[in-house]
Amino acid sequence: MARRWRLSSKLVFGLVLVLGSLGLLLASSLQSLTTYSHSMKMFQSKLAELQRVNDLYPEVDALLPKEGATASADQTTIFNQIEVVKKLFEQARTVFKDAVSRGREFDNYTNVRLAEDFAKRLVLFRECVSSFYQRGGVNDEVRSLSADSSTRSTFNELRVLVNDMRQQCYVDMVQRIEESRALYTRSLWAIGFASLAAIALVIALVMLCLRWVVKPVQELEQGVKRVTDGDFKHPIVVHSGDELEDLAAAFNNMTHRLDNTYQYLEKQIEDRSRQLVRSERLISVGFLAAGVSHEINNPLASIAFCAESLQSRLTDYTKQYPQDTEVVTKYLKMIQQEAFRCKEITSRLLEFSRVGERRREAADLAELIQNVLEIAQHLQNCRGKRIVFQPYARVIAQVNGQDVKSVVLNLVVNALDSMDEGGILNITLQAEATFAEMTFTDTGCGMKPDVLENIFEPFFTRSKTGKGTGLGLFISHQIVNAHGGEIQATSAGVNQGSTFRVRLPLKAVQTVDSATTNDGGMDADLYMKGTKRNNGSLWMEDGLGNAAA
């Protein structure tokens, strides 16, 4: 859960840990100091009690005269001594009560009770002394006060009480010492536990800081260094759940956009370089077409004319040399075929070299493709192969119909040449925004990456039949570019088939869904001649669906 905290919450949590560790240490220290202070105050009270009791003890012992003293002397001395004892006792009792009021009494107020008993016995002792002298009279100089049993008994009780109070002070001090030792041990354990807890909290705080702050910052720093080195492919991965993760995500977004920008610029540079190379080649081809084609056509025409003339005169020769008829006829036909083939190449070069805007008019692209397929079904290389045409919409575009037919026918023928018997060519047509898109996907031999790079170059061919001139796709590319469109070739590899995608811009687009009817009221499923639909797939009848038939 702490992973999803914001950075401010984590800092507050760290502050709480610090304050908690300090609080534990402070609490344990205060508890120890409080215990020490309480013990010292109790020792101070007990020492004061013990001092008062020790001061009282000899005075109590002097209450009873020694043997042999006169009665008159005893009476004055005893009453004075009683007042001294009473004064000292009141001081001791004040100390006892003060200890009780301050909560420093350890023995459940034993000394207070002893003091009360002592006060009673002191009053009783005074009464006994007074009674003794009243009974004896002033002339009784023989009898001693110490010999009086009641007085002696009360005196002994006073001595015992004073001694008990003194002993109780010692007992209280010993008990307080033992209690202080126990409190010291507990305080030591408390301080030790608080210290360990504080150390654990500090360690936890350090680890959390390393995990929440230091590590994400280091990851950000490493990511920034990679970006400065030009590496945009490795995103910064931060799972802190706070502002640092948001910063890393924003930085990754920035690097992704930079990477796309650099790739786009590199692609633009590569495309511009290719266009420059292609332009140079076009200039060369243009000069070749304009300056050489006529010079080539004249000798070719002479060769073809001579071959036809020789063929017309073979009758006399074959009668004279019948064994050479087949060979001569074969060679003459070969001369004518190759001459016409060369003438076709020069004608296409001348057509390419002509400059000028071709006339464009509204045309139904589906109908254009249909017309081309009706021609292609009669080709020799179409036998045993299947062509599936799927127009997803009716598209009307401003194009030069003959040029578009040339492009479609060239792509269809190339696809048929690349496929073995049983191959399938899928053709689709659809409208996207301001573009019409035609795709030609075959199951043929596919293309390598180096072939894809040069597929639209002039005189570049990898035809399986070995009859290509390398100008078909080049001219198709020029036609599509002249329309302001683009043609792309893709292939997954050798024997993986190929896909050609042609995009032509539309000035005026009329898109009609295939489920509706056309303007003439005929069902759109049948608006193309010689086609029918099966499970949403449109294929060609009369040879295109199964050309082998």
C-alpha cells in the first residue's frame, strides 16, 4: 500500500518514524529520570525521618531519672525533658506527615501509626509522672521515680516505639534500595528496548529512503544518461507510486516522442535519399528513352522487316532444302519475337519519358478492378489459381482509368507469376477518409528484405518466369505517385506471400455500403457483372474462382 503513497506522504511517514524513535528514547529516559528523582526524594525524606528519630532517641532515654536522684530534682527535670521530647517528637511527626502528603511513604504509613502511639504513650507517661509525685508528696526523698512500675512500663514502651520508628526508617530505606534496583533494571531494559527500536526505525527509514527516493532517482539518472547517449529504446522503469513514477512516465513519453521524431526524420532522410537516387536514375532513363529509343527502334524495325521478308520467301527455299525448314522457321520466329520484345521495351520507355498531366475523371474503382480480372482470367498463368475480390464499399475516385488498370493488371500478373498451382490472390477495396485503398495479398514465393528495398527500381526483377523487364512495378509506382498516392510492398519472408497496398487520394468520394442497393436499384451483391457472394466473401466466376476449370 505504501508504494501508492505520494512523495509528501512518504516524507511525513519518515518524519513520524524519526519522531517515534526519538519519542521512545525520550520516554524511556524520562521514565528513568522520574524513577531516580522519586528514589532520591524518598531517600531524602527517610534520612530526615531517621535524623529526627535519632535526635529523639537519647532525649526519650533521658526521660526517666537515674537511680538515687531526689524526687524534687526529678520532677523539675522530668517535666522539662518531657517538653523537649514533645518538641522533638512534633518535629519528627511533621516530617512523617510531610512524607505522607508527598507520597514518599513506602511502608503504608507505619511510622505515622508509631508516631500516634508514641504521642499517646508520652501523654500517659506525663500523667504517670504527675500521679507519682502527687502520691509521694514533696517530703518523700527516699522513693525513686524509676522504681514506679507504671512509669517504668510506659517509659519502656516509649523507648520501644522510638526504636521501632528508627528501625522502620532503616527497613524503608532498604526496601527502597531494592525497589530502586528493580526500577533501575526495568529502566535499563526500557532504554535498551527503546534504543533497539529507535535503531530499527532508523534502519527502516534509511531502507525506505533508499527504496522510495534514492533508487528511483538513480533510475531516472541512468535513464537520462541513456537518452543523452541517444538510446531511446529502453524506458525508465520506476514503481515508486509517487511523483517520481509520474516523472518517469512523463520522461518515457517524451523519449518515445523523440524516438518517433528521430525515426520519422531518419525515414524522411532515407526516403529523400532514395528519391534523389531514383530521380538521378529517372534522369538517366529519360535521357536514354528520349535519345536512344528512336535510334533503337529503327534497327529493330529493319530486323523485323527483314525477318518477315525472309519468312515470305521460305517457300522456294524449303522446296530446295526441306530438311532445314523447321530450323529456319524457328530462328526467324525467334528473331521476330525478340525484335518485338525490344520494341516493347523501348515503347514503354518512351511512354515513361513523356511529360504531361494525364486526364482524370470519376471512375468506379471496383468496376476497373473487375474489368482487369475479366482479362486476367484468360491468362495462361491464371490456371489452377484462385482470385478472390472483396469490395467492402463502392468507391468513386478522380483517376485516369487506363493508368489505374495498368497498375492493377501489373500487380495481378506479378502475383499470379509468383504463385504455384493452388495459390490464392485476395484483393480488397475500401475507402478510408480521403483515400481509396486497394490491397493485393498473394500466397506466392514472398520477398527478401533486399528485394523489398529495390522492388520499385527500374530494371530490377526477380521474376520466377525470367521474362520480366523490371519496368512494370517501376511504372506502376510512377503512376500512383502521379496521382498523389502511394504504393507499399510488404512480405513476411521467402515462401510467406506478399502484400501490395495502393492508396489513391479522392477528390470526391461516394461510399456506399455493400449491404445497400445502388442507384439503379440492383442489389449491391450483384452490381458487378459475373460475381456472386458466399458467406461475405466475393469471388470471381467463369474461371477466376477456379481458373483451372
